[in-house]
Amino acid sequence: MNISRRLGTLVVFGVPAIIGGGIVYALTGQNYVSVFAYEILLIFVAIGFAGK
């Protein structure tokens, strides 16, 4: 997989990071710890996809 395709995969994961972070924040009663956990999980998944 070339570098442009890897960067594109990481950009695609930016949308769920922003939108999903807001949703998690609202659903957990304004708790930033759960948002950080969601973001870290999403980073691991994105690295997994980009590393293939």
C-alpha cells in the first residue's frame, strides 16, 4: 500500500473522530475520559487499517 493510500485511510478516520467524539461526549454526560478512550480506540483501529 503506497503512502497516499495510507494517508487517505487516516483522513477517512478523521470524520468519525470529530463526529463520534461529540456523540460520545453528549451520551456520557459531558465526560472527557470516555471521549479520550474512544479516540484512543479509534487511533488503534486506524493504525491497524493503515498498517495492512
